[in-house]
Amino acid sequence: MKRHRFLPLIACVCVAAAQASEPQGETAARAKPLGAEIQVFVENDKWSSTDRYYTNGLKIGFGVAARNIPGEGPARDALDAFGDAINCDRVRSLNGGLFLGQNMYTPRDTDVTTAQPFDRPWAAWLYVGAVLQVFRTCGGNRSALDTVELDIGVVGPAALGEETQNVWHRIINVPEAKGWENQLPNEAAFLLSYLHKERIGGKYFEVIPHVGAAVGTVMTFVRTGALIRAGHNMTGFGPDRIEPGGAMLQNYRTSKRCETWWPCEAYVYAGIDARAVAYNIFLDGTVFRDSPSVDRKHLVYDLSFGASARLGFVRVTVGRVTRSEEFTSRLRGGGRQTFHSVNLGFEF
């Protein structure tokens, strides 16, 4: 990806409001509705020293209250049963959302028009997704967040990676990427993911461990890691990113509304996410058709750090992510990559 290229921000609009029923003696009382939020996400390597591989991630979407989602009752029952198995209480709130996203990947050299069999394949992933997010307590008193996400879409020319990238290049008057003719072929794909987070700590310092897994024709992996953060008036479960299970509807923080433009909430953070990867379509190639591929690394990790602040109804989060080597080829390894993540949240 060229140094002077930065794809325009495209929104991830995750609006969620849910009411939960909790037993109180022989009756049930409604919980106070949690707030709603519009989020804007972009991930890009413009400000990083690397210029390759995961080129850009964008997300746009909207949410609805879980009480308006068909099948909300059975979903809540299933999540309660799962919670019993992992020592968690019943669901306190259930939120849902829908979104549209696009990720793009390129080899190291985007000026080469011919195939590059010893580098990462050209690829784009265009998808629609649905997410359910559950808030409850686990282990007696730890706040917990469960996210279940289903993405369905297409990899290949139909994902419009070439058009998105080169239209923007023409707008900003920089050379176009020349190798998209060699991208992965068209193939329908899906990804089902689960992510569990818990908050542990006090008023000014928290540890947020997580575990999760994903299965599908896009990626299959298990993951674990943790994030530490320090600040004041901290809400939610840490910063959000474009990743499986990362489409957070983090309206939980609106329980502490910010009435002024002075930062009523602010924190710095650092984290690690480690993954054992069994399949990655962007490295292994498509499932049902012959396509370019490289030798995938089985163990990979992301190291991240950044800062977040809330002013009035706006939240701003900026982070830097360093990703370990994801693949090797017969000529060389892929090496590490660094990119930045920007998230704007508008609460109401």
C-alpha cells in the first residue's frame, strides 16, 4: 500500500438498545434501557513503517434492539444455558446489530502486474454480518461480555477490492495498484465467531482477559489474550477493532453519560491476542477452487497499544497494532506488519 494512500473512513454503525427481564421474587422487572451508538471504524497502515499485506479494513452497519429480533427468546434461553456451563449468571441484556464490511490484502509490491507466487496473494473480502452481544456477570461478581458474530460474503473480484482501491488512487492522484488481476477467484464464504471478555480490577486499573474461537471458510482459529488499561471513569470492555467477534455494540458505557466536553472518561491500554490458526483463506487460498497460496504460520499474535477518551457524546480511540509473521514462502518470510486502528463513537 502506498505511503500517500489512506482509504476514506467508512462507518461501522452499531446501534443497540436492549431491555432485560430479571427475576425479583415472584415477578420480573425491566432493566433500564442502555444507550445507543454510531461507530466509525478504519484500519490502515498509512502512519506505520510497513507497507504491505493487510491493506485496509472498513466497516459500516446498524443495530436494532434485541427485543425486536425474531427468535430473541430462544437465543436468550440458549445463551443462559451456555452461561450456566461457564459459571456465568443469566443474560442481563441482549443487543443485536447488522453491518457491512470489506477487508483488502496485497503482496509487498503492488506495482507488479504479473503473478507473485512467492508473496501473499491479492485478496478482498466483502461481507454482511449479524452480531449478538450479551452482558452478564461471571464468577459471582465479574462483568462479562459475550459476542457471537456471523459473517457471510464473497472473496474475489466480486468483493470489489480493485475498484475500491484504485478509485481512491485516482481521486488522490497516485499510481494505481497493478496486480489485482492475480487475486483469489470468486468464492462465497462465511465466518462464525465467538468472543468472551471479563473485567477484573478496580477504579483506575483493569485487566480484561479474553478467549474465543472462529470457524468457517474464511478463517478457523482459537484465540486467547488480555488487555490492561489505566484511566478514570472507565466503561465498556476496552477498545474495538475490525476482527472476528470485535464488532462491539459497546453502549454499556452510556450508563455513565458524559455531560461536558472535558474528557469524562479516558484511558491508555496495551494488549496481546494470540491465535492458533487452522485455516486462513487469504493465505491458504480458496476452498473449492485452485488459487494462489503461501505457507501459513500456525501460531500468530497481535500486540496493541493506544488511548481512548470520551468528550460529550463522542468517543475517540486510536491504536497501533503490530502483527507477527503470518506466512513464509520458498524465497522468504512475510515478516511482521504494523497498522493503525481508529474508532469514533457517537453516543445517544
